[in-house]
Amino acid sequence: MRTFHNEVHLFTKFLTTRNGVLFQQDCLKVLPLIREGSIDCIFADPPFNIGKDYKNGYDDKRQNEEFIIWCKEWISQCSRILKTGGSFFIYATPELNIKFGNILNELLSFRHWIALTMKGTFRRGMRLYPAHYSLLYYTKGEPKTFNLLRTPIPTCRHCKGEIPDYGGHRGSLNPSGLNLTDFWTDTSPNRHRKFKVRPGVNELKIIIPERAILISTNENDIVLDPFGGGGSTFQAAEKNKRNWIGVEKYDCNHIRRKLQEEFPDSIDKPPGFEIENYFQQEISL
């Protein structure tokens, strides 16, 4: 077994698949050990510091200043380990992503603020009804990979006819679908118990990290998620033949169950890439 360490931290692999490795650890103990400029794409869905109950013992409420200092640390580490041209996506509330954007603007190049419709919330006080979350998209310089994606042509639920795309030519829609925009309307969280890893906790649909991965990587590129959560990023990477490194402090058993169900022939198999090559220090035991 191979164990990675520096003078303070010691951690081992929680699970492996044909495409990935998951570590059960605090991301700030793992990220500093990863080689600079080694990761193609990072997708992060961090805690929102709103007192959310993750059903795992994590306290999602810190002093605001403490929370932002912590976020600067993991955002800076993620930016460091990106390859030149690599992509960094952060999914969060608009309020948080404004703060994250201020940090990222000092480190990387802004690409998009992607709005994702999220119905089912409720209005609080003197505010408009909140109907979207945001996905920040930054790169380290010009993107080395940018794949154009298409979405299905929407149809009328009554007549079943195609709904014209007023951003293009009304009578000549591409049969392959519409160009993906920075406004995603099909990304509401999974609420049905069948699709949840953690009962009572809304999780990202796979479509959100999957689109990020498909936009910014090619097969066998390496994807990293520092907050594994329900495992949607790893599921998307495994499905699309991307290599991946994952970190999750609390919910690794839930992630294992999801990957076991989706990819039974891949779970606990040795990954098809040399994970040791991504770390600055290592020791064999």
C-alpha cells in the first residue's frame, strides 16, 4: 500500500476505481501535497456557511471572517495545482460566488458566471424570490480545452412542436440541439430519496459537474473535487472516462455505495493512471 505524507499529515486511499482515487481527509491536508500545475479541471461544491445540516456532523456555520480565510486557502491551493489552461468551477449561492470571484480574480482568468435555475426556495424579508444558484468558471490563462456542448431542442408540451430559438434563425435549428448557454434551466437538485446518497440532503444532479467536465476536458484528463459530498463529480468523471482525484472528509461510505451501484466492475480496481505522479512527497509502506 502506498501512503502519502509530509511532516505533519498522513493519509491513505479510501477507495479506488479504474479512473479515480478517493481520499477521506480534510482537503487542506491533501491539496498542499499535490504537484503544482498537474490538474486539468477542478469542480468544487463547498459548504455554504449557512447552518445547513449535512447529516454527517459537519458544522456549517463559522464566523464569516474565519470562513472567508478558509475559502481563500482552498481556492488558492486549487489555483496553484491547475495546469496552464486548466479550468476551475465553483458552485455556490450568488452571494458566496461574488466573494469567491474577488479571490479568483487575483489568481485566474474569468470565463463565465453560469446561472442555474433552482426553484423551491422561498423569499426572505425585503428580497426578490431567489431562483438561481451560480457556477463560476475560471481558467489559468486561455483554456487549453473548450468543447462546445449542445442541449436538446425544447418542445411545446401541448403541441409537441419545437420552440424557436430566438438567439438564432427561427426556421433552421440545428438538429443536434441548441448551443449551451450560460443559463441552465434543467439543473434543479435531486429531491427524490431514490437518487440521494445522504438522506435529507439535496445533492447536485450529475448534469452540473458533468457539463463542466465535458466543456473543459478530454478523455483521460485529470479532474479533482476537494468536497466530494454525494459523489456526483466522481460519477460524471467515471462515466465519461476522465481520471479523477477526490477528497471528502465525512461521506466516503455514501460515495462508495453510489459508485458501487453505478460502476460495479470499476470499484476497488487499480486506477489506470499513476496517482503517485500527482503528489510532491510520498512513501511506500
